[in-house]
Amino acid sequence: MSPLRRIAPSLLAACALAPAADAPVPPLRVTVAAEPESLDPALARSVSAVFVCRQLFEGLVELDPETLEPLPASASSWEVSDGGRTWRFRLGARRWSDGTPVTSADFARAWRRALDPRLAAPYAYLLFGIRGARAAYEGKGDPAAIEIEAPDPGTLVARLERPDPSFAALLSFPTFFPVPKGAEADAAWTEPGRIVSNGPYRLAARRRQRDLDLAESEGYGGARPAIPAARILVIEDLNTGVMMFRAGEADWVRDLPASQIPALRPLPGFSSAPYLGTYFYRVNVRRKPFDDPRVRRALGRSIDRDLLVKALLPGGEAPARSFVPPGLPPYDPPAGPAFDPEAARKDLADAGFPGGRGFPAFSILFSTSETHRRIAEAISGMWSKHLGVAADLKPMEAKAALEATQKGDYDVARSSWIADVPDPMNFLEIFESGSGNNRTGWASGPYDGLLASARDEADPARRAATLARAEAILLDGGPILPIHVYANQALVSPRIRGLAANPLNHQLLKRLRRE
Amino acid sequence: MALALVGSLGRKGATLLAVLTLSFFIAGWIRPSPFAEERGIPEAVRRAEERRIGLDRPLAVQWARYMGRLARLDLGDSWRYDQTVNGILASALPHSLLLGSLALAAAIPAALLLGVLAASRRGGWLDALLLAKTTLWILVPPFVLGPVLLVLFSVRLGWFPVAGWGTARGAVLPVLALAPAYAAALFRLVRGGIVEALDEPFSRAARARGCSRARVLWRHALRPGLAPALGYLGPAAASVLTGTLAVEKVFAIPGLGKHFVDAVLQYDRNVLLGTVLVYTAFLLALTAVTDGIAAWADPRMRADRRGARG
């Protein structure tokens, strides 16, 4: 018998038993509702841009997907000293996608870059807690005085104006992500083929207005993602996104059309969770009679939020009892004015308008949208019924409506605020008297004082209590009428695991796995 | 001939410039700030940004600078995206052109065939059926038809992808959503034009000379009968080739239509002017082409023009 014939059976058996070559893992297909306007972490503004930047880049810290507690990311550890003012970070072993090590100088350079007013970084204000930062940004101080140091490649030190226990959570925001050397000089550094990133994924390809392909970054240095590739699909038509999910062309659809929510609820893979955002009305206190807190209290007490949410918002939104949504322990938001038409009528009568007599007609300004219109119609109806006041609707194109609000050219204006970071201060500071986001003309010394006091407070529980007292002032006849808390809905393939419903909708693809 | 051509090009160039200038000043006059956002940036930074893009200058100065860049074929940067307008047009226009071309390639032959058929059987049951059907197609806009096609053929039957633009199968439903409206409008113009031409003295004379119905139709009435359809086709082609927002959005096609609407809503003036430029250029060019074809098709138009020139 020839040698080949002797070993042939064994060979054949070995071939049969050998594992098949690893089948390539298909990319995770995720939809976003808008093209990211930039992949530069300092310039990312929209939800889609922030989402993509979070996959391509990594900050010192990331947030636990369930509790939103800060966890080590590029920083392996950190220590806080000097009464909460000095933060020292030790960097772990991480590499850029081009293989070069990530160093503390990369972070320091990126933070200073974000504070350069010429960059017009939309979230530069998040760095204002660093000593010297605000002054440099506003042109009143020397940029060299910004207290960010990189004493060695593995250590980054930041000194804050005041103790801030939430500083670690801030660092999860893309504005604090590092950028590679040369980004300042190369306006096109985020183009495919040129972009260098430090996260678990790198940009493999990009077709504008269509999709972005992410591939595992071999040099990353952290835990390897279970899903090595993802395709982020830009699908602006939310109904199309739903159809793609139903047809098996998308694994995770992050934005759903509100009108379809009731029909989508029974689908396996549907999820709804509270979102850290509040839909509210601003009241222009510079205009009579809205300068009277009794008038504002009357308006707030005559909105039946439970009825409004039940009738008009099928997506899991909750009535807003406060401005800061729940879900930020240890912060416990105070209860704002409940629906109480009798008390509202009394407030209005005390203000000199019994039964609404003599109250001038006014308008509710909102950006053109069917949802905003329906809510405004309902609230106008409630005010008419319970107070006898007439509010007409003033829809306007979005940017024009924003400009009108910024210029104070409105009576009552629809607004919303979505948290950038899980901190109640992120909501409350917009109504400080000097804040450019105030836009109501309202100013309260006690309110400002409490916020200032909270900024100096290192203990989280005491800080939370101080902020709650401030919010109570805001809600009692203040310039806002909270209406509902946002909810975030999604469709996720049941085969995808690892997504946690947190109120920031802060999701990292590296934590997902496919079953 | 060469002089006439140069003259024609000159007039079209002047028209293009006038449209751009008018658009520029209208956009500049009614503008909100492009930096108006819910989460406002500090006033000093907003002013610095407006200075960087030249919004602090008088509108006439901004226009002069824009025209200077335009002479170098530089349409400027998008104020919203990290892209130049040239880059946006280069990436988006081919998709719109392809979608529009496929839709026209489907619509024109169908309209011609059915229009001739209906005209030749004017008043009959086939004519009535085709008129009714095409009325329906005109009444059902692409943004309604598109989702219906998707639900039926993609979600329920799985025959075509929902967002598969870039593949042959992925192009079928967008074309099916877009073509019928144009086919229907063209059909009615072809049918009406041929019917009218069949009633003209030259057609009656041909019949009197003993020409068959088919000969009268094909030899005498068809070419002049196409003139109204050709008059419609120029602007229609310009419109469909430069982006149809509804179909592009529903089928996730990265075309130009979406950019035009977004540029208006976001006040991205450079992108807005870039899309106006492209659309106007297409409109002028295609109208000239279809006018030329119409003149070839209908000798009376050539005679009219010669008469007008004295």
C-alpha cells in the first residue's frame, strides 16, 4: 500500500473535523438620524456627531452604561486633592490608530485647543471649571495661564477654580477627548484615510450623507470590542429606519417616529427609557404682565400635564414636575407646581386679572412642528378654560424662532434642554442671571447665590441639597413652565446584547455583543 | 451661427448671474444668524465666527467676495458641515443625476408610447383608461408612493432592499416611485399635442391626399405634436436631475435635494447658493436643448423664429 493510501483516511478525517475558517462577523448596523457635522470631538454638536465621536475616540473617563458613574477609560486612575480642586490622572497604555502612544500632552493640547475662541467649540464652556480657562476663552486672560499640565507622558493634572465632584463625569464628553498631533494645522484631519483616533474603533470608510464604516482599532490598548465592525447608517427619514429594522437591514434604530410608537411597542426589540431632557416653556419676564410671578404661577398651575402627556405623547414621555428630570442621584428634584386650577385663578386674581379680565392677548412661540403645535393648542385651551386668558399660536421656522427667543422678542416660547452631562447644574446654570442661555430676563440673587454656593461644595449630598433649594426658587413663579420629560425610544435586534437604558442614552459599541 | 451661439451663451450667463445675485441678496436680507442654536455660544464667539465667514461686512461687500471666489470656481465652505460646497456638490450631484436619469429613462419611452397609442385611439376605451390612470399617477405624489412601495415590496415581500441605493436592486423602487408622476404629465402632453396636430390643416391635407392614418400620425403629426411635451421636459428634467427631496429622503439616497432644503432651514448660505447655481445652470442648459429639439420637431417654430428676426 502506498504511503498516501495509508494516510488518506486520516487526512480525510482531519479535514472533516477541522473547524471551518472563522466566518467574518457581519458589521453591526446602527442608524443615526442626521449626518454628523464633524468628527472633530471639539466640534461635535449634534447627537449623531457625539455618538460617532464616542466610538472613535476615548476620553480619560467613560460613564457606566447603567449607573452613569465615571469609570476609568484612557485614565487608569485618578486622585483628587486640594479640597477637590486638583485632579491628577494616570494614563493607561493606549495607542492612537496609527500606533503611536496616547500621552497626557495629547489631552492637554486638545483641552487648550477647545478653549481657543477661534475654534468656536460649541461645548467649550464645559472646560470653564479649569482655572484660567474662562478668562482665556473670553480674551481676558493669557492662554498660558490655563492650569492644565502634562508633567510626564503618563500624567495629566488639572486645577479647578472650585471643587467640582462632577468633574470626572464631564470628562466623558467629546470636548475633553484628545486629538492627534497636527490636528490644529490640518483642517481635513478627520477625512477617511487621514483621521487618527484613539478609541476602540477607527474610521475605515465614509460616504457622506450615507454611512460610516467603523473597524476595530488594532492598536487601541483596551479591551477588544466583541463586535469588531459597525456600519453607522445615516437615515434621516425615521419611517425608513423602522422599515429597515423590519426588513432586517438594521440592527439598532436609534430614532423612531413619534406617530408610530403605539404600533411599534409590541415589536420584540422595542425599548423606551426616560431621557435627561425637559420640554418647557420660557416666559419673558421683561414683558408685562409676565413680570409678575403670580401670573407665571397661575400659568404653570393651570397646565394639566398628566392629561397632556396621556393624550398627545405616546412615546413614554412623563409629565415634568420639575426642570431637572429625575434620574441623577443623589439629586432629588423638588416638586414644582401641581395642576391646581383654583389656586391658579386665585394667583391671577391677586395679580389684578380676576377671571382673566383685562389680561392682554399673547402668543406662544414655537418652531414649526406638528408636535409643538398640538401641545401649544392644548395648553392654550387649558389657559382659556381655567384662567380665561387668550393665547394664540405663533409657529416660526426653527432658526428664526431661536433668534426671536434670543432677542427676547416673544411672550411665551417653547424650549427644551437636554443634558450634556449627568449633573443637575447643567440644567440649573442656564437660568443664572448672566447666562446667555437664560433669555427670559429673569434674575434672582438668592438663586445665583445658591448656585455659586453649590459650586464651592465638595460634598455631593450637600451640593445636591443646595441645588434643590435653587430649583425650588426657579419653579415657584420663575420664568419657566416645565411640561414633560423626554423619553428615548429605540428598536434593537434581540440578538444584540449589552445595551443599557441610561437617561443620557450614552452608548458605547465596544460594550455590545451579538448572540 | 457662432455669433448666435456666443450671444445665447452670454444671455444664459447673465441670467445665471442675475439669479445668483437675487438669491444672495434675498438670503442675506432675511437671514437669521447661522449660529442660532438652543445652546447658545457666547456673544463674543458668535461675533468672531460671523467675522470669520464675513457676515460682519455689508452685504454688497459679501456679494463681491462671493463673486470673486465664484470666478475661481470656489463655492466656499459649508457653514454647517466640515465640507466645501464643491465637495458637497461633487458627492451629492451624481446620485441625483443617476436617480433622475433612470426615472426619465423609464418615464419618457412609456409616455411616448402610451401618448401615441392614446392619441391614435382618441375617444376610445383605451384612451379613457390611460387618461384615468395617468390622472391617478399625477395625484399620487412620490412621497406617498415611495413608502407604499417600500412596505409592499421591501418589508412584506422582501424583493427589494429598503435603503439599497448603490445596487441595481436598490435602484428599482426609487425609480418606480419617481417616474410615474413625470410619465403621467408627459403622457398627457404627448397625447394632447398629437391630438391637436392631427386636427391641424396639414394633417387634414395629408388625409385628403390619401395618406393612411398611420402615415398621417407618424409622418405628419408626431413631430409637431411633441412640442408641448418638449417644452415641459426641459424644466422637468432640470428639476428631477438636481434632486428630488421626497424620494431621496425616503430611500436614503445621498442626493442634492436634501442639501437644498437643509441649507434653507439651517441658513447655510454657501450651500444654498451652490444648489441654486446647479439647478439654474441645468434649467438653462436643458431648456436650451429641448427648445432646440422642439424647433427641429416643429418646422413652424423655425419659421416663426425666422419671421421674428425679419
